[in-house]
Amino acid sequence: MRLQALREAAATIARNPLRSSLAALAVAAAVATTAVVQTGLDSLARTARETSAKAFGADTFVLARIATGNLSRRELADKLARNPNITRNDVRYIQRIADGKVSYAATAQRNADVVRGPRKFEQATVNGTQSALLEIRNIDVARGRFFSDQEDTSGAPVVILGQNIVDQLFPAGDPLGEQVRIAGRAFTVVGLQARQGTAGGVSLDRYVWMPLRAFERAFGAPSSLQVFAKAPDPTNTVAAEDHARISMRARRHLGPGEVDTFDIITPEASRNFVTAITERVGAAAIPISIMALIAAIVVVTNTSLVSVTQRTHEIGIRRALGADRSAVISETIAESAMVGLIGGSVGLLVGAGVLSLASRISGTNLTLGVGTALVSLAAAILSGVAAGWYPARRAASIDVVAALRQE
């Protein structure tokens, strides 16, 4: 019975190619929209996680005077009044008692122009840090090297440049070994950072890295430092955070029950922030997909009703020859389901083509995943079934005598 229903449905579709094509086109548009939107949002979430890890560090936590975030004005004012600056002496103290449990790298940051001859890169993000940062964060030096411990200690005038700066200052030629000027001082380029992308809408390719002592000579001592930290063994991250907190509390002479006069930004806080954003953005995929599928269902339903109306006499003959109501229902639903399958398949091909073109234009990996394809195709078939249900019931309720009289 089911095989016969499929054969009859296929024959009906073949006899009415224009009508079936229009219905399949509506499903194809819905499936293509669903596949493209879902893949785009998945790519956005993946990119956000990756760039967040690059900007913050996979298993890194940060000691800071104040952790910016969702603070009210009152909370910010309280922290500004309570939390003193983190100084070089603070960093030396916690590094001295780290006992191999935590690696620290103090960092300061400010914006400044980077100049090479007549070319200028305005408002680069200049980071003064310590050589230990290379063990804590993935700086991802593509060519050259990071600065050494000796250059860190001596404050050597060396820099690692981000790709946006390299592109603007060295459009042709090798930057390694060349000099740039920052804050009126000459620095030798010893490393080039790989392209990083953006995090939170901020480009990570406009960064400059230099020894903290060189930074202090160029800009003066920063009012407060941020300290990137990491456990040598990633499985001991929580213990490292506890050790860092205890060390800073001891440095600040805080007694039991007293509130911390510093903030610790954990990897979980960074990842949760990114996850919250991507979940909010990703929530848009559901209503967009539902709206597209509802539109397709309406079109296929209307097409199926037209098909039933045109085949009223044929249905009456089949009922008179012994076909029962369930056979008519099965055939009608099979027809709309096959239209959904055809439209879904075409939609996936169109979606894959759109994503491939977008990948080449944007340079982002936008590959249609197997899971997304299967879910989209299943949704197309189920939409066809849903669209065919009412026309099928209507076809089954046709009066046989009246149908036979109809020309």
C-alpha cells in the first residue's frame, strides 16, 4: 500500500511539473535560508570562542585592579575607592612566592601611533609585557620570535607586530630586522604575529608587543598593571587561582573575612560571556527557520489543495474501484512529502553554494555541516507531511457519487 502510494504520488508530480516545481521552490527557499542562517550562527559562535581564547588565553586568568563588566556606577565607584593599583612591587612579590604553582606576566597597555618613514599606523594597541607571557598566552608568532628573557630584563627596544600594522607599514618587503618608531623611540621588529581576527568587535591584528621595561621607558610607569597568570599544569588551574588570590591577599595584608582589594578574571567568566552572547544571537535562528518553513507549508498546502481539486474525478473513480480513505490520504501526503524532499535537496545545494561563495569572499570557514544538512532535510520532509495533512483529509472526504459526476 505504501509503495503504491509513493508510485501514485510520483506520477502525479510528473504529470504536473510546473505546479510541483513552484511548491518545491518554496521549500527550497526555506531550507536554504535555514541552512545558511544556522551555519552562519554556528560559525559566529565558533569564531567568537576562538578569538576569545586568543584574546584572553585558553586556561589563563588575570589579576586586575578592576574587572570591567556589568558593574553599576555604585559598584564601580566602590571598587575604585577600595582597590589600589597593582604595582611592579606587587608583581615581584607574587612571582617570588609562586613556588612553581603559577606563572605570571605583568602587562600594561595603551594606544599609540607606530611610524615607519612617511607611513603611520594610528592608535595601535601597544602592550608592554614580560617574556613569560609567551608560556601563558598563545601569542602565535608566525615569523621571527618573541623577545627573550634577557631582552625582557634589559628592556631591549624590540617589538612584535600584528598583521594590520605590517600590512600598512610594510606593504612590500620583509619587516623583520627593520625599525619602527613608537613614542619617538626606535624599535627593531623581531617578530610578526599571525592574523588573529577580532574579539568583541575589536581587532587583535593591531597589537604591538614589547618588553615591559621598554614600554615604561617610552610611556612612563603605568598607573596599574594587569597580571596574566596560568598554572604550569592546566589541570591545576583552580589551585593556581587560589594560590594567586592568597598571595595577593597576603601582599595586601587582608585578614579573614575582608573583601578582596583586587579582581580575578577567570577563563570561565570570559567563556561564559562569549557563550551568553552567541546563545542570544543563536536564538534568532529558531524563529527565522520556523517562519521560513511556515511560509513553505502554506505554499505546499495550497498546491496540494489545487491538486486535490483537479483530481476530484480521478479520486472518485479510484474510490469506486475499491480504494479506501487511507489509500487516498497516504497518496496525498506522499505527494507533498516528496515535494518537500525535492525542495529540501535543492535548497541544500543552493545553501551549500551560497556558503561556499561567502567563505571565499569573507575568508571564514562556512562549511555546511552534515548535522545541519540532515536536520534541514528532515524539516523539509516533515513540512511536506504537515502541508499535505489537510488536503489529504479533504481528498478522503470527497463524496464518491458527486466526484464521478464531475467532469
